[in-house]
Amino acid sequence: MVTKYERQLERAAVAKRMKGRADEVHAVAVRVPFWQVDNTGEEIMMRDTDGHPLITFHGVYAPDMAKWLSLLGRTAGMALADLIRAASGSAEEVPGRDAALRLLREMRLEEKPTRYRR
């Protein structure tokens, strides 16, 4: 049986890891260049602010991928890191904590829980 104190210790450990992962997300976002989508030619490209090509998209999903990546970026990544950090408290009811932890798991920054099977 797990005591209340052990649950608090586990939540505090998870909160500490989440804050560290938020720092990792922030560190990556800071290094991402600002870009713009260029769909004036035959191919959809992302270019940095100086006009140098960064990514060329191909295939059926090219427009959707370009739109998705234009939603993400330097400032959005830093805001995401701040959001994860804000939701990483160790109190019982922190709004958004479970969603932030699920996001970190899907980003493969936090380990997914193992399931017990007989």
C-alpha cells in the first residue's frame, strides 16, 4: 500500500523531471531560426529570414506539414516550454499537469508508463 507521503514524493519527483524537460524544450526552441513558408514555386519550401532554404516539402501532405511547422517555431516552442513548466507543480490539483505530462511522453522526453500484463 502506498502512503500519502510516498505519493507526494513521487509527484514532487515527476514535477522536478517535468521542469527539467521544459528546460530542454526551451533550449531547442531558442536555437530554431525564424522562418517563413514559400509556396510561390513548384515546391513548398520553408526559408529563413535571409531567404536561404531550410526545408523542402514533397508529397500529398506537404501543404499540411508546412502549415503545421509554421504553427511551431521559436516563439511557440518557448511558450510551450513555459506552459509545461507552469503545469509541472507537485500539488494534487495542478491545472494541465496531466496534459503536459502526456505531451512530454508523446515527445519522448518523458518515459511512458509500463503496463503490467499477466
